[in-house]
Amino acid sequence: MLSQVLHTIREQALLAGGERVMVAVSGGPDSTALLHALVHLAPRLHIEVGAATVDHGLRPESGVEAALVAERCKRLGVRCEILVVDVKAARGPHVSWQEAARNVRLSALQEAAVRLGCSAVALGHTADDQAETVLFRVVRGTGILGLGGIPYRRGIFIRPLLDVRRKSITAFLAKRRIPFVEDPSNANRHYARVRTRLDLLPLLSRENPRVVEALLSLAQDARAIAAATPTRDRLALPSVPRRTAALIQRMAAQGQGTRRVSVPDGEVVVSYGNVRFRPRGGQRQDSRSPSSESIRVTGPGIYRLPGRNQGRALKLEEGTQPAAPPADAAVFDAARIARPLEVRAWRAGDRLRPRGGRGSRKVSDLLVDAKIPRDLRPELPVLVAADGTILFVAGMRRPAEIGRPQVGTEHWLAVRAV
């Protein structure tokens, strides 16, 4: 389980290192396993772990359970905040108890994270929760976006267990004799989500013993299709025959390789799910010969490649502890990178050592791995240190290893593509 959690965090770029992470612990098996996993992995991830437990006040014993969670966290050397919320006040004519509890819980966790200087809140959703969510939405009715299920990240909230099956969590806890409690509401069939878990999934598993894996695969495909389906503004396509439009849509959904389709007044380029229209006679910049222009970074702000009024840009922010950097940014220890910085396009021969990786790699190869279309690569801004070290490339999940924040980092630099 630990190796899968570590892989998910790195693959999904959930943590960059140097952060304070708050684990939301209910005392149940999933959140308890997540707490122990992150405490164990903290030295490798270069993070500081804290915890919070929410007392919803819906059961007489909830206060005792919250105190028990805090005591168990203390034994691990983890500070735990007990957050008391008023679920009844959040109820409304069309708001269920579960929905109201979820709303006030997430709000309380986010407020506590900001107050304590935590840049991320880790939630204990698992792969089984993902499968249940997808099936629940299918039954209720949903579209492609809904089939994508639970995201790995939404704002400050991250889900490191989303690739871990519940049986792996049970085995992890049993092997280490880690105690946990069960919320009785998880067995209450009054709730549709509980009926989905206890009734529908077991019924479907009789037809397909691997139904959970099938639902997880469906969610993954749906997320890929949703990400590859451009909005009309992104497409800016001319009027094309219906069959041609259907062909382009199928190619985008496949998300593989680069193909071109001739259309009136030009061609449509479909590359790794991204769709672009190139007008006939328009100049094509060779992605193997990117621009050599650069901009010197003079301080926090948004930096765009010279001559580009559109496309990606880099937003740089700086701060000092206890202020927390943005949760969705790549964070560096400002004292450990050579200044001044510059923003430029990538160049042939550029290399970067991805954070958590064992060695440097060509940026061009990393862009291929990230499925960045060839035509878009010259437009991607690159953040470079004064000594020529590549720190960050827009479109890539992981920043450079150099400058990774340490536990004692005071001055941070955050960068993200906008």
C-alpha cells in the first residue's frame, strides 16, 4: 500500500515537497491508514504532517470518538485539531444530512488548514469509493464529466489513496495492528450511497467479479475524454461536414499520436487528444526550433513568452512562513536557487531532473511522456535559474528536484502555469 500511495502522490503531483499537510482523520480504516502512511512517508516526501478530526455532533458518542482520534495522533507525534461543526444549521429544504455534514466538514477543514499554514488537506477516499461514485452516478444519470468520478485534487484537497483498494488498506492495518473505528452510518441503507456499496456492487460482481476494476477503468477513460474534448473557444474550428467532425472527435477521444485532417481553409491537427486548427497558408513554427527569446524575472507576477498574447504563461509568487504557498503550485526554497531567473521557450538539449526522479532527462522526452502535442511545445514557457538549471516547464506535472523545500524552509517561491 505504501508504494502505491507514494506512486500516486508523485504521478499526480499531489505534493511537491516542503509542505505542511493536514490529514482529515475520522478514526475509520481509510483515514487512519492514510495518516499512518503519510507519517511513514514524510521523510521521503519532505513534508510535515498534521491532522484534524471533525466532530459533527450527530451522535452522542461523537465527541468521545474525536478525543480518541486526537489521542492516537498524539501517540504518533502528530498534532491533531478537533473541529466542532453545526450540521443542523447547514440543513435546508433540499439538503440531506449527509450533504450538509460534508459541506460543513470540508469548510471547517479548509479554514483550519489556512489557519495552521497547511497547503494541502489529505482525504481518505479509496479506489472502492471511486468505483461506488461512478456506479452511483450511472444509476442517477450522468454525462462524461460525471463518469470521471472523484478527482485526485480539488483546490486544497488531495486524495492519495484513490488508487488503493479497500482490501489493501484492511491488510495494512491488520499487519501493523493499528486500531480503528467504524461509523455506523456506513451500514445504514437509508442512504443511497450505502445501498450502492452494500447491494448494487455485490449484485454486479456476480456477473463480473472484476466490476470494481471495470468502473475504475471507465472513470479513467472518462477523465481522458473530458480532458481531450476542447471547448468551442479552444477549437475555433471552421464549419466541417458532420462525418469529418465525428472523425475528429473519435481521434481526440483516443488520445494517441498526432494525425491531421484536411478541412476547408486548412487542416485540423489532433495530437494526444488536443485539437488545433491551422489555417491554410498560416506559418508553422517548427517545434524543433523554438524561440530563443527570454524575459528576466524581476519579482512576483505573470510572465508570458515574448510576442505571445495568448497561450500559457507562468505565475510566480513568493512568501515566507507561516504563510502557505498555493496548493496547486510547484514550490521551491527561494534560498536554494540561483537568481536572477528567466522565462523562455524550451531549447534543443534542455534537460531537467524531475522531482523524485533519479536523474536528468531531456525536456523533449518529458514533453512526449506528458503527451504535450508537438505543435504546442514551442509555446510552453520554461523557468530557468541563473546557472542555466531548468526549474519548471508549463504542462509538466513535476518541477525540478533542485530547490526542493526542506522542513526548515522560510522563504518559498511558487510557480504555476496559467
